[in-house]
Amino acid sequence: MILTGKRNSYPTYLLKIVLLAVILQTHPRAFAQEQKTFVIDASRPKGDINPNMWGIFFEDINMGADGGIYAELIKNRSFEFFRPMMGWKKLGKANEANMTILNRQEDQHQANPRYLRVDTRKVDSLIGLQNEGFRGIGIKEGLAYDFSLLYRQPNAGIRLKVELLDSLDQVIGQAEFQPNATKDNWQSGEARLTAQKTDPKGSFRLWFEGEGVIDLDMISLFPEDTWKGRKKGLRADMVQALADLKPGFIRFPGGCIVEGFDLSQRFQWKKTVGPIEDRQLIINRWNTEFAHRLTPDYFQTFGLGFYEYFLMAEDIGAEPLPILNCGMACQFNTGELVPLDELDPYIQDAVDLIEFANGSVDTRWGKLRAEMGHPEPFNLKLLGVGNENWGPQYVERLAIFQKILKEKHPEVEIIASAGPYSSGEYFEYLDKELRAMKVDIIDEHFYQEPKWFLNNASRYDDYDRKGPKIFAGEYAAHSRKATDAEQRNNWEAALSEAAFLTGLERNADVVQLASYAPLFAHIDGWQWNPNLIWVDNMNVYPTPSYYVQKAYSTNPGTQIIPLLEQEEPVAGRDSLYASSVLDNVHKQVIIKVVNTSATAKQVSFTVDGIKKLAKSAQVEILTIDDPLAYNPVGQQRQVMPKESTLPLKKNTLDLAMQPQSFYLIKIAY
Ligand code: AHR
């Protein structure tokens, strides 16, 4: 504009040129395309990076386990829900006279006392049962489904007809099963059905043909295509989504589920191992947690129990990181406490868990692990004591755990909770106490607005390097309230997480572990929002936050190297955030850079300290011009990484950053 308009005389023209140069010099930020220069010095590594730094957090929330990754398709298979017939519908003239729930009084069935008795002798027509699955049953054409059950019948009078149904109750797969005469002994039976049609909202039906009496329990249906083809295993697409993250660790089983609404509902790992039919079902604490998201049919069968968690960790190459109850129920609920002099069983659980994971097969718990199929140890090295507990009550209990665990198992690092808050009185009290106790690792949680994540990109720049290490154990940017149905993992949230993570990476010498939370949510069964991966009965839908996590977790590097602008870390000035690492295994310099502003940025990176760099860099870009964009379930993804390459001029890379964008840059050497 300055140089247009009325024709200028030569001196005036010159004057204006000079003026423009002065403005450019003194007000560089007035121009969107101002060149920023970031210098990376690969010859000055600032510390080693834990190769397992970026992990995942698994909790059975949002139908993450039952109805989710645990591939069982029958809801309430053992009739142990609070209402024994929940999920089941009686068919034909079935009524309380010919279908009854009985409760075994024998000791060996205490964990699974109920069963269903079907008596067809006095009915003149076919009777049956239909199971609705978890928000329907996802059925795929051509796929086989494995039906199984426990049964007993005095005479071989009753035959079973099993059927897969589509959402209109049309039969789309069937098989027959003839139970033996078993007298009083329970026996297992199975049959395979193949689906002739795809339906995301199918169901399952069972007809009782012939005349007689039969007892039934553990009525089960699994797809054949489970993860690694393991019978009665996990949903392959959901495990694959985790494996693709190449997570360094998996934290399990939570979360608040560890604590329980009260102590009776706490997670007790010993009740989740051994034969599946002996694992005692309990209510899922998220069943009743949120009044506006009540999920009355949410229970924990523990088909995904501690053995399966360890196995999944091994399968996806992640360190197992269990969190155990420390003798306190959730302080947002009952806050029940175990008296200090009665804490022994809780501590014994921790000691025994280490034996279950690592002990020789001659030990009690090591033997059980071997019997379940894994004689080799699981190499447990990390153990959390308490989740989001706070106050002196926590410190007192933790101290007892710490003393005994350190005496017996100094090789296992203990993770202590910093409570649910990231600052303030509760946080500061615990931070001081935990540092004084010299705990190994402190678990900090952040569920905050995107703005908080941006403002905290330098949170760890000044953390004490000599004290405990940090586990950023649960974080997610929340645009609105976590229970808001309209809130999805939008791009604004993911971008702010990407910016915050540059700060974790820059401080990886103190931040040893990091995981987004929660991990999974079923679109028809969630309680909490946002979440890293959404699913329905058929597919998984990674969120923008998933792709951000993946950029970090699949490119962790081995050493932090400084990335500076005028000798300062890039942590928010001009809406830019950046970090860099060296990967001396794959011989790469890796840069993560975020532009949170609505304008484009011109950035150049100069890499010093490496003699020979490749002539081009691999670039992965995540961006979309709508901060509220998200990846809707059942539709095409809006936010996905795109790949390209960029040339290097000697040791300098010029990058034209799009507005609201996250770049992962890899330069080989
Ligand atoms: O991730 C959901 C919940 O958030 C976890 O269970 C709890 O630890 C936190 O409050």
C-alpha cells in the first residue's frame, strides 16, 4: 500500500523505502510471513530419553473393556448382573415356571453362583432366549463366531439351536449343539456359526428343542478374528490401534476404577486371574458415576484380567505398569479408608503381584502365571501405589507400602500419585511430601482447557532435576466439560496437546513417562469425553489427539538436543512451540513444531553439530483450518497426517508452516 497510489517523486520514493526498512526492523511481528530462525545443536545433548517414555493408559471406562476390547459379544453371560436377566429376552412361552435363576450354595462356585435352569417338559411350543449384546452385536459377513457354554442335564433331552440375527431379527447364521447327558457335572460345549450378512446391530438367539431340563451358565460368543487368533481373546482392530502407537508402556487398570466408589468395588487383581468362570463379576464404577450418563448394564466380568493385561503389554511391546489400590476408596466418592494397622492384605497384594509377574514357576503366583500359559516372567519394573489419592491419609499409607516394597523388591520403581490437581494446595502438599519421601516417580494428571496446555508448555523447564522423575500419567485437553455430549476430540484440543508435549519432550530427562487418558470410548456406551480412540461395534476411529500421540510415541528419539530461538526454548512466543531429539539408533534428527495461530509462519531450522545431513527431510503434517473439526464415528476422517519431503540447503531447512498446524520432521544423517 505504501508504494502505490499517486506517483512519487524520486526522493519521496527513496524516503518511503527507508521508512519501510525501519518499520520491518523495529516491528517484525507486524508481518505474518516474518522468518523465524531456530537453531538445533546436535553436539550438545541435554539428556537421555527413556525409550519407553510415551505410553498408553487403559481403563475399563466408556465400555473400553467389557463391550470393547474384550471381544465377548454376550452381555451378562453368567446371569451375575444385579438383575440376572439383564440383556436377555425370553422367547416363546418362556416364563418363571420354565426358566429360573438358581443360586449355587456350594463353596467352589462363590465367584459365579447363578445359573439358568430351562425346563421344556411342560411347554407345548418352542422356548428360547435372545441376547442383545453390548449395544447390539457387530456381525461381519463371512466371519465365524464361536459359541460356548457350561451346561449340565441329567438326560440328553434338549438340543440347542443357536442363531445370529440381524437388526430386523432375521437369521443370518446358525448352528446346532447337542449337549450330552452329564448327570450333576458341569461340562463345556461349543459350536461355530458363520455369518451370511454384515450388521453392526445384530443379536444372538438360542432355542431349546426337545424335552428335558438343562442348566446353563457362561453363555458366550466370540468372533474368530480375535487379536492373534487367541480363543476368547481381544478385539483385533482395537489392539492393533494400540500396537500402531508402539507404546513404551501400558498403565492399567486405571484410573478411578482402581479405587472403586467404595472399597468393595476396588479393583482386586487376584480376583481377575485363573479360570474365567471363577472371576467374580462386580459392578463397573462408571455404571452410576454420572447421573446424565447412567450405564446400568456396565459391569466388569474381568475376562480382561491381569494376566491378559500383561499379555497384551508383551504383545504390543509395552512395559506393564499396573496401579494398585493403596487402602483408599475414591475420594470424590466415599473416600473410605483402610485403618493403617489393617493394611497388610493390600500390601500383600502388591508383593504377590510382583511374584505373579516376575516370580519363578515354583512360587505360588509364578506357578499360576505358568498354568495360565506364560512360564516366562513378564518383567514388571514399574508399580503404581494409589490413583489420584491425596492428603495425609495417602502419604501415611504410601509410606508403609514404600517401606515394605523397597525392602522386598528394590528393583521395582514405585509410582506415587500427585492427586487429581496440577497445582494448588493439594498438589503442593503432596509434591513436597513425595519429594521428601524420595519416591521414584510422581504421577501428575492434567484434564484442562486447551489454553492451559499452551500456558504450561514450559511447566517442566524449571523442575528439580535431582528429585523424583515425573509421570504425566493422565492428560487431555478439554474444550468444554468432560461429560458434554457435543464435545469431541477436536483439532484445537489436539493442537494444544501437541504444543504441551514439546515441553515434555524438551524435559524428557525429568519427565520419564507420559500417557493420554482415557484411551477408548464406545460411541453408544461412553461416560467420559474426550477420549483417544472412539469405536463402534465394527471399527475404530482414531482422533486428532491419537495422531499427535503417535507422532511422539513412534519417534521418541534417544537424546534431547536443544532447539533455541535467540538462546531461548521455543515455548509459545509468536504461537510457536518446538522441540528436537536425536535418534542415534535410526540416525535422525527429529523435530516437532506447532503453530497454534491462525496465520502462516515462515520458520527455518539450522542443524549444527552434525557433519553430513541428508539432502531432504521427511515431513508429516497434521492440520485443518477448522479448530472444531474432529473425526466423527462412522464417517471419513477429517484430521489425518499427510506426508511430504522438503529440501535442505546445507544444514538449513525452510518450512512454511500452515496456520494451526503440527509438523513432525525427520532429517537423516
Ligand atoms: O480418565 C478418566 C478418569 O480421570 C480416571 O479414572 C481418573 O484417574 C481421572 O480422574
